[in-house]
Amino acid sequence: MGRPQRKRKDVFTYAEYKSWDDDERWEIIDGEAFAMTPGPGMTHQSLSVNLVGLMFEFFNSHPCKLFSAPFDVLLPESDETADTASNVVQPDIVVYFDPDKLEERGGIGAPDLAVEIISPTSARRDLIEKFALYERHGVREYWVVDPAHQILTIYSPDKKGKYTCEKRFSREHELTSHIFPELKIDLKRVFPEIKTPSSPSPSQNGKTRKVKKS
């Protein structure tokens, strides 16, 4: 993926977002529009499918609603309506407790859980801009998946509403969630196994060995 492109204008809103070409994917964060094309790569999509599949096993018998991207999440500020919302994002995965926040067009208001799978081009947006956005709007858990280091970090708000690192999991761990205490995810089933190359034989490292014949 290349560097994210921006539409140029002071503030964009959901009302304008609805009129944009369906073949293009955009997010609006604090009124700035960011292109999400081209689409994510194979590793990103594999991790997303693995994680959604395992989460579905749990949420299929749970009253919460689980969605994966592309799914619009509108986060209006206190003086905005849904149509004038200056924040429209598409987290990789979201979960909503409250059915009143769900409409055919997407989620209106903060989900209980948001998951982002970072990449070199999305890391700043996910770790700074979306981090601040989800924190400000009261998303109860924010999961950040780092494919390069095979780490999943859970952030949750403290008593002052500021995100703190609740837990950090590697591939060897079983993920547990504060807001979903019965949810358990073996991260070996999410992150692919990294195979270490075997030691080269003498013929493989460019050296040959003469054997004396008897």
C-alpha cells in the first residue's frame, strides 16, 4: 500500500462521504479524509479472517453483534448529528452491545470493542489518530494487532477515561478480554508460525568436501 491520500477541504462530514464513489474506501478523522486504497495485503487479510473466525465462535451465541470491515462506524461529536459527523471510520473488527446504535448504514456511536491490524502505512493513524478518537469516544476496549512482531495489545480506559495498556499478548499466549471474560483466543490460531531455516549442509554453504576413497 502506498502513502494514504487525503481529500483537501477544511472539514468533511458523513453527508459528503455518502456521495463519494463506492469503488473508493475513505475514512474521516476529525474532518480529514484519508483514502484506504489500495486494499490491505495478504498477511493483514489472513490475520483478520483468523481472528474473526475465532471470535465468531464466541459471539454466535452472544447477544453482541460482531462486524468486520468494511463497516462504517460514525462517531459524532456532542454538537453533531450522524449526517454532520466529522468522524467516520472502518475498524477491521468491531463489536456492539447496544442494538440501538446499529442501523443499516452502520454503527452510530462508539462500539464496545474496536480492533485494528496495523501496517507500515496505517500505523500512525491506528496508534495516534484512531487511538485518540476511540479514547475520546469511550470505546471500552481497543485491540491493536501488530503482524510484524506477532503481538496483540489491549488498551482500555482508566478512571479518567485515558487509555492504558491493559494487556499485551504474543503468539504463545491465550487472549483474554476484560469486557468479555469468557472469551478465550489461542493466538497460535491467529498468527502464522514463523519457521526458522535449518542449518545449511556443507554443500549448501558453498563448500564441498572431498572424501578419500579406500
